[in-house]
Amino acid sequence: MKIAFFNKSIEFIRQKVKEYLQAGHEWLLDTAERALSEAYQAAYRIKNIETEQFNDKKIAPKSANYTENIMAYWQVSLNKNLIIIKIKLAEFRFISSLLKISNSVFLEKLNFVDEVISKYSLEDEKNSNNEIIPVSQTLPVNRDEVSNQSDSSHVDNMKVDPVFFKTGAFPRSIGIKINKIKADFSPQAEEQFIRKFQISKKRTRTAVRFLAMLVVVPILTQYLSKELLVSPIVERIRDEIRDENLSHTFLNYEMEEEALNKLKTFEEKLKFGNLIRQAPPISSEVIEEKVRHQARQIAEEFREKSNNAISNIFADMLSLIAFALVIFTSKREIVIVKSFMDDVMYGLSDSAKAFLIIIFTDIFVGFHSPHGWEVILEGFAEHLGLPANRDAMYLFIATFPVILDTIFKYWIFRFLSRLSPSALATLKEMNE
């Protein structure tokens, strides 16, 4: 009888999984079609602007005689639609890689979108590269205009050879300071200063916006997918299985032990409260009824907790996919963020660098770090509904912080001693 009941359970689960997989396939197909339609509509809006305002030419100042403000308005509309096309095509390509999509309507829309954005892709990439230049690259300079000026006027944005490659009778810093004073009196000094400021402003804005996206997009994806998609499906499946008596309330033994402790505590408090009130003793039937009612409430509470843990698994997977998509579609932003972070870190004083290194190492590999790792691992296990295996946790705590500590020490020995020897000296003094 148990074998028949088990076979019936497996068949029921297989049927439900097949139904939800079919529904998921249809949802993905609809999502791909909707993403491509939105990209097509954005391309169609760009085409309408070209036809009505720029005589079927691309949206550019040389295509029509518009004032600067009007041209800026059309440029904003163009950039907005190009961003929509980029995002929606990335979504369509991702879903197409999961499904085998073959539709002539899709091909026609893709062909139209490619025809529209082909006028702007290379130009936008060229403009972007000209507008935002990483710190490690050299700004374009007109050699004819500044042939009589010292090259040190661009010292903030140009690569400079190490000090030991250039030697002279006087310290090199004196020459740099004199050349900087000369550059400040040059006719192009104000223009170059404004241009550097604009480049730095755009780089900072892009970097901060991208870093915010790396945090906000996965969190929103996890929350929205869990509340709108994953949790309703998990609750529906587990409710149907519960009606068939095919599932358990608890995901692991720790949940079951916690529920039993709660029930025992409730029963003991009930008896203790009756004793200290000096009231007539409660009959065993009343106590049993109250305990049974409390047991149902505890079971429902842990069922919701189990549903939440299962939903967290799938929602976290979708969140990781969203994070990977942001990284995959933002190669240019990653270069800008790297340049921005290098600029920020190298701009810190030696004491600040040493202070941050000490805080970071003490938190993750310091004397008190095992307690923090234990809390993190327990919280992560509870988040996913897994039992907190003490042996595995202690093994992780005994190995991973040691590996991190080795990496930190190697980085300090290998790179920090060359990049900032004074910061290394400050770090040693603060540790001592």
C-alpha cells in the first residue's frame, strides 16, 4: 500500500511539474514577444522623428536647421528610445537562448530595428568614447595649438613614466610645479579645466548610477519575482499537495524541533498559569483541545516559513540572473567604474588607506570574525530553509578566513609596497 501511495505521489508531482513547465514556457514566449514589440515600437518612434523632423535622415544637428534647445529635445528622445531598444533586445536575446523561437514576424521586426539603430550604434559608441575617458588614458590634444607649451599641462590625465626613469640635476617635482604654473597662465587653461571637469562629472555620474543598478536591480528582481511570481506558484503547489496528503510541513529537522519546543513551552505555560492563579484545575480535555489548536497554528506558521524558504531559492536565482545580465550588458560602464574606483582609492591619504585595510581585514579575518561568519552562515541557511550543519560551518570558518588572510597578506606584500610604500609604512605602524 505504501508503494502504491508513493507511486501516486510521484505521478501527481510529475503531472504538476509538467503543467507548470508548460505554463512557464508560454510565459517566456509571451515575454519574448512583448520585449521585441517594445523594441520595435521604440525603433518606430525614432523612424517617425526622422521622417517628420529630419527629412528621413538620422537625428543629428547637420540633418536639420534647429536651435540648440530643440536639438537637445530630439536628442533626449533619441537616447531614451535607444536605451529601450538595448534593454528589450537584451531581454529578447536572453529568452531566445532558452527557447527555440522561429517566427517570421520576429525576423521582420528584428530587421526593422537593426535598420533603424544601425545609423546610431557606431556614432553613439564613438561619442561615448570621446566623452568619457578613463583616468589611465590620454586626453586628445591639439599638438599645433600647444606646441610652445609644456606637455605637463595635461599631467592629470596623461600617463607619466615612473620617477626612476627620469633623472636630472634638480628634483622632478620642482619641474612639474613650474610647468603647472606655466600651464595655468596659458590661454587654453580655462577651457582645459572645464573640459576635465565635465569628463570627471560624467564619469562619476555614470559610475554611481551603475553601482546603484548593481544593488537595486537584483534586490528589486528578488522582491518582485518572489511576491508576484514564485510565492503564488509555490503556495499553490504545496496547498494542492497538502490536500492530497503528500507533503510534510517542515523542510528540515531543525524546524520540527523548533515547533515541538514551542508546543511544549505552550503546554507548560498553560499548566503553570493555572497553578499560580489558584483556580479550579483545568480538565485534561480542555488542555488537550487548547494544545491541539496551538499545534495547528504552529504547523501553519512553519508551513508559511517553508513556503518562504522555497520561494527564496528561486527568487535568488532570478536575482543572480538579473545581476549577470546587468554585468554582461554594461562592459563600458564596468571600465568607467574601475577608473572611478582607482581614482577614489588613489586619492585617499595614506592613513585612510591603512585605516580601511585594517577595518576590512579585522572584520573578515580578525580575531572576532568567526562569530560574524557563524551568524552569516546561519542566516543564509535559514533564508534557504537548510539545516545549519555545525560541522560544515566550523570547517568553513576554519579554512575560508585563513585563505582570505593569505590573499590579503600577499596583496599587501606584492602590490601595496609598490603602489604606496608610505601607506604600507603607516599600516605597519598602526598595527604595531
